[in-house]
Amino acid sequence: MLVREIRNLSTADIRKSLEDAREEAFNLRFRRASGQLEDYTQIRRTRRSISRLLTVLREREIAEWIGGEEGRKA
């Protein structure tokens, strides 16, 4: 999933995607350990997807916090 696609999602949708991606990462690690995983690049793609999701969530948290600070100063 691309960053611009993630930014178009609601926060709830991002959290759901994050949960799904973490579950997928667990399943991929399990399949790798049991020798059933053929395409090891899936693990890297999933990890990067998790990172992108977390980054956008953090950006939103910071933007919300900054917005709250602006309101308190006024």
C-alpha cells in the first residue's frame, strides 16, 4: 500500500489495516519457520507496510497535538 493511499484512509481504517498487516507478518514468519514460504520478499513488503501505517498514524497524532496547542495559546 502506498503512502498516498494510506493518507486517504480514515484513522479507524488505518488501525484495521495495521492489525491485518501485523497478523499477516505473524503468519509469514510462521510459514518461513515451517519451510512453507516460497517468496521471502513478502516479509519485507509486509514490514514496510506496517512501518508506513505507523508513520501516518504518528503524523496524525502530532498534527492533532499541535492543533490542540494552537487552540490553548489563543
